[in-house]
Amino acid sequence: MNHQVRPAERGADSEVDIDLRHHGDSETGPGLLDFAVNVRTGTPPAWLAERIAASITDLATYPDPGSARRAVAARHGRDPADVLLTAGAAEAFVLLARVLRPRRAVVVHPQFTEPEAALRAAGHRVERVLLRPPGFLLDPEAVPEDADLVMLGNPTNPTSVLHPATVVTRLARPGRTLVVDEAFADCVPGEPESVAGRRDTPGLVVVRSLTKTWGLAGLRAGYLLAAPDLVERLAAAQPLWSVSTPALVATEACCAPAAIAEAEQWARQLARDREAFAEALRAAGVCVTPAAAASFLLVNVGDGNRVRARLRDEGIAVRRGDTFPGLGSDWLRVAVRDEKTSLRMARTLAKLL
Ligand SMILES: Cc1ncc(COP(=O)(O)O)c(C=O)c1O
């Protein structure tokens, strides 16, 4: 068994002790080599920054999401009625938490903590299903049958594990909302396990982000894909004009075939850089979570707090693991950078260990 179900009653107190609102950006800073944040370096690309900058001349007009919505729909082979544009994936989680009325909400961890934070902030009780090392594999049987809301990430932050679409969709059933956070889906060439194009899966909601691949963390651009009736209910709860004109322009631009081809090419390079980094870390004696598919690696170093502090002394910022439910302080998440930068980091780590 690589999982454990924790009853909400038993886990509730210790669960809120974890700072679910801790994120990698608070671990990096000026002068530090950033392995803590998962945004692609060298982004946004110049062509995208220019498109966004050009949209500034239209700021006197209220944003019109129509064209960006159609572009997202076309990119995923969906109908525009299936698309809700949001101010980043983060807004999608908040809208879902405010609109849905789950009797039994389950979050599959370790994963990005904002979905759970949003549910709790909206007053919902949350149960956790913890996937277990070394593989952090998804076992649909671990999710309670009567859970009417299930949230998971694919590929998952921070484990970098990519669950097969056939396993993910086994979690779907009538009467249940299944939210799949695909913020890192475009790290995988061809996105073979993405379920963004599925219209036949009951209760499926797919959340996507432009933040990571396109370097738009400060712009707030993302979207969700769901059945039109749920999209309508979520839209009714969304603040008017929530997604700004520059964010709409960026969303449409990133759905263009040329942008998708660029992301695909980057994803292929990422796979090579990630493999080289993982190999160097293993050679340094670090335990690396296998089968990584995203732009980061989850590693177990033993005495992670000391290692993290020592790395910081050496000018390197990494993401602590202990604010992810299911992980402890021995775990660290490290972003994959270009091979030269990653190998430098691995050498420093080898020295410290
Ligand atoms: C897995 C995952 N989903 C969603 C988000 C949030 O994305 P956005 O910037 O689009 O709100 C993050 C950001 O760290 C993330 O790691």
C-alpha cells in the first residue's frame, strides 16, 4: 500500500498546523540562485512580453474575454461554453471552493496546497489521502467511495509524478466533482496524460495555468475546463472583469499553434536537463523521487532543514518540503534549471552532504 486515508476528525488539528499558504517565492531573494520557484527561467519570451505590452493601449476599455475563451476552447478541442478564464489557477480553486457544496471533500496529497487552503477558507472540512514514497503513485481505491469532491494535481507539485490518464479518470463518477490541476501539464511533451480535452468524463474539472511555462506569475492568467452548467455557476461567482485585458491577450497568444510548438520544444529540453540533474543528484547520494515529469524534482536529503540552511549560505534557494502534507523536513523540492546551473547546484549539495 502506498497510501493512507486519514479521517478528517482525527487529522484536523495537526493538519491546520501546516502552513498551507507557504510558497516557494518566499524562499528565494536577491543574490540567491533560485531553485525554489518553478517558473521557467528566461520568461516571458520577448514576443509574448511585446504582445502584453502592446495591450496597454487598450486599457481604457473593459476586458472582453470572448476571443481568449474561443482560443482556449480550440486549443483543447472544447466548446467555448466549457471554458472559464480565471486570474490564474489560484482563482479557479477559490471559485470552486465557494460554489461547490461538498459533503465529503478529499484532497490527494502531497500536492499544491492552495486547493485545500481555498476549501478550508470557504468553510469546508477537508480529508487528505496521502500518497506514499518512493513512487507517490495514485491508487483510486484509496479515495473514499462517497467523496463528492476530489482534488489532485497531474503532474503533481511537488512530487513531479505524472499519473496515467486512465488511472485519473477512474476517480470520476456521477455525483462527484473531480478537479485535476494541470498547471504543469505542458512540461510533458505531447501532454499524453492530460484530460483537458475530455468531455465524456462525469464531473471533471481541469485547471490550467499560464504562470509556469510562460513566466506570467505576476500577470495572473489561467483557466478551467468543465461542463457548461458548472462553468456558468462559477462565472456567476466570479468578480466582474476578473481577468485583465493583458492577461486575456497573453492567454490567447499562448494558445496559438506557434506557442504550443515552442512549449513542446522547451518540454523536450526540460526532459534532458531533468535527467542530467537527477543523475547528478543521485551520484551525490541524494534520494530522488523516480519518474519525474515536471520542471522540478522532489528529493530526500535527510536533515533537510540543515541542508536547506547550508545551501542558502552557499547562495542557493530550494523549496522546503515540510509544508506539503505527507512530507517532512527531510524533503526538498528543487527546480530543474539549465544543465550547467543544475550541475553546479548538485556539486554544492554533494559537498554539503
Ligand atoms: C500545481 C500548481 N497549481 C497551480 C498553481 C497556481 O498557479 P497560478 O499562478 O496560475 O495561480 C501553482 C503555483 O505554484 C502550482 O504549483
